[in-house]
Amino acid sequence: MSQIKKLNLSQIDVGRKKALMNAEGLVNDARVLLQNNSYARAFFLSQLSLEEMGKYIILISAASNPDLHRMDWNHFWKLYKFHESDDRNLEFLRFIFIEIENLKDQMKYITELYGKNTQEILRMSSLYSDFLKNGFYGPTDTITSELAVFWVSVAERYLSSFRYFDENFIGSVDLSKLQKKE
């Protein structure tokens, strides 16, 4: 069995920068797709950018742990790799997805097709065709321009906030200063 990878502050710093840079690239790509009426793919990239922003939060949280050397790295990596984590571990990221309340009518359509509405169903329906409710549906049938425009704007808004936070609070300090012991 392989040993769990433990990170130091320098590695965490590199990781947070890469996560934020990747989130920005994904949002930029989503904008281009949106401008070219590729709504399903723009939606998908907006979701991926939000996940990258979630990784940024996880890394900053780890950096602020005053007992980094005793941290539960198993738990950290489960959080960091969303696909290996269950929903209970992602509660602190729910604030991002609360935005879904603003599109209840749109979500009603997704619920009718799939029987439920989750971010995972939305993401997968933006990439794959499927047989649902006695018919075939493709990404352009399930991800509307309204849904894509909304989620790309959510990703842009969060990215702007994360960039501001990073530039004004994190980027200019040594990450070890986040580890103040109370």
C-alpha cells in the first residue's frame, strides 16, 4: 500500500496558484464557447471551473491549519479529488451551488427528464446523449442557453471574488502567516 502524500506549505502554494489559474482558463474557455452558442460545453466548463475554485479553498484551508504536520491527509485527498468524496465531505462548498435556487423552472425540466436534479446529472447531460422518457436527448436538448449563460456568469462572479481574495489577502503574504495559533 502506498503512503499518503503529505504536502508542505511551498507545495500548497504552488497548488493554490495552479488551481486558480486553471479555473480562470476554464472560465475563459467557457466564455468563448458561450459566444459561439456551444451552450452545453460552456456549461460543463463553468462547472469544472467551480470545482477548481473548490480545490483552491481546500488548499488555502490546509495552509491555514496550524498543525499541518498532523493533518488527516487521507481526508484532505478525498476532498481534493471530488470524485472520490461523498456529498457529506463537500458541505462547505454548498455555498457555490446554492445558486441553483435561482433557476427552479429550468431545473424542473431536468427533474422531469432524469427523475432528479443534481450537479452531476447536469454535468453529464452537458456531455452525453442519453435515452430518457421514451426518447433520445442530447446535450443541446437538456442544457439551454439560459442555463449556460447563468452558470458561466456564476463562475465568472466567483472567479472574480477568488482572484480579489488571492491578490489582496493571500498572494502578498507568506502562507505560514495563515497558521496563527489562537
